[in-house]
Amino acid sequence: MAENKDGSAYFHVPISYIKVSPPRKVSEEQREAAGERFRKMWEEKKGVNYDE
């Protein structure tokens, strides 16, 4: 980090810290199927009793 005379800051960030990924393009059927899988997984997880 370097502070400039005007009060702004300049940072050096390693390139490996930066990740750019565009939004995934999925069809409506794929989106609904993924939502159903998530709901099923969530219901199964809620059924597990962690106190035992």
C-alpha cells in the first residue's frame, strides 16, 4: 500500500487474488432442477439430529 499526497491510496494486489467469472447461462428447466435438488438436500439436512 502506498499513500499519495492527495490522500488516496494505491494497492498492489497479486493477480492470483483476482477472479472474474461471468454469470452462468442456464435454462429455466436447469434452474428449477437445481432448486429442487437444493430443497431436497435442505430437507434431508434438517432431518438430521446433531445432538445425538
